[in-house]
Amino acid sequence: MKGEESYSRFKSTWKDPLEALAYKEARFSRSRRWRWTHRREKEIVEGFLLSEGLRGLGLDVPCGAGRLASCFEMAGCAWLGSDVSLAMARLARAAGKGVLVVADAGAMPFGTGVFAFAVCVRLFHRIQEPAARLGILRELARLSRGQILLSYYTRWNLRGIQRWLRGKNPGLSLGQIRKELRGAGLRILREIPLRRATQQQWFFVVQAEESAHCPQGEEPTRDQEA
């Protein structure tokens, strides 16, 4: 993909076995906020799988060390985890987490519509180049014949403003995210904030326009924060 400098850096980081292990062991346990984030993210993924009554084979990309595989198991869905990092995939395999494939999210080795649904958590906020994000969104739309759950970081909240004041990438506005999703041929069905006003991460349930179930005139619903 063109314009993928930040995505290339992201991929290089997690190919290091030591970085991958540190992520698995410490990322979501290092503070109360991160432990809460871990629980809330799994709650959102489980809610997505259960509320939509999803069945069949689902794609989890990037799967990391298999953190979300238990959500699929709990919901009675088949899980296929894919990550560009062999080190991450080995950690997930060591934990006994289903089927694993090492592949780039922007160029997956699967046929069109092979997955019943897809989950893509904690990827798009790492990629600053719109063209690279668009390529991955279109690939997810190609692979999934059903709904897709994905997450972005938004900027107009307490943590996003703090990052902006420190000169760091604050994420995108909700308007920019919605425009980007529509540009990839995806219709937004639901929007779910991790925690409104204070946390950056928002989840979006989307579906390719040609297979979306919502009438064209409807607005997406916004779930309340935990």
C-alpha cells in the first residue's frame, strides 16, 4: 500500500519477540485504567457477537496474542486470528487459541466473503496515513460477508486533547471517521464509545453497502457508555 510509513513502523515493532511478549504480559495490566480498558473492550466485542447472533467463522485481525479469542468462544463462534507478527501469532498459539495465520491486514490471503464477520480492534489509531487505512478497510469489506466491528481513536475528548497538547497524534474527529468509512464503501450501523468524554477509543459496527441491513434513511445508533 502507498503511504504506509506509520503502518510499517507499527508492523516492525511487533515483529520483535521481546516487544510482543511485553505487550502480552504488561499492556493491559500495568494500571487500573488499562485493566478497565481491557474489560470494557472485551465487553464490547462480546456484546457485538451476542447481540447480532453471529455464527460461523469470524476473523480477528490483528489478533495479537489472542486476547479476544475467548470472546468468540464464549459466543459460540469459530475464531481465526491473523497478525502480521509471527511473534504475536506464536504467543497466541502457545495459549491454545484456535486457528492462526500470519498475514498483513491490507493484503489477506483469503477469498472474497470467506468470513461471516470480522473484528478489527486497536489498529487504525496506529496508522496516520489515510490511504493505508482505506486499503485495510476495503480489505475487511471484501473478506466479510456480514458485519465488521472496528475501532478508532477520536480527538475531541479529554485524552485526545491531552495528546494534542503534548504534540502527539490526537486521532480523528467523528466526522472524519464517518467520512472515511463511507469512502471505503461501509455503512455505519452502530457507534459505541469506550467511555464518552474521557476516552479516545470508539467502536463502529459497519457493513459493506451492498449487504447492509439498515434502510438507507436511518441514522446509526449510539450506545451509551459503561
